[in-house]
Amino acid sequence: MNVQPSQKTFRTKRILAKAARQNRPLPQWFRLKTDSKIQYNAKRRHWRRTKLNI
């Protein structure tokens, strides 16, 4: 089990913040573009299923 301390180092916090920003769906306007083949974010991560290993 990967337990996170309450007092994190800045490096760890920066990695967690980047992961939180990346973990979002595609914008709707991007999906509505005519030539777009991408329908969903393939790199979406669930906090319980896939861990970051930091």
C-alpha cells in the first residue's frame, strides 16, 4: 500500500500536481472537431486502480 505523508517534499507535491492536471477528460470542443479521431483520454488514471509509483 502506498501511503502518502502529510508533509510532502516539494518534488513529490509537484509530481502529484502534474498527475492531477493530466487526469482530466478531453474538452468537448475538441471532440466536436470534424477530423478528430480521438474520443477520450486514453491516459486517464483512477486513484484506486492505478498508482503513480512515486
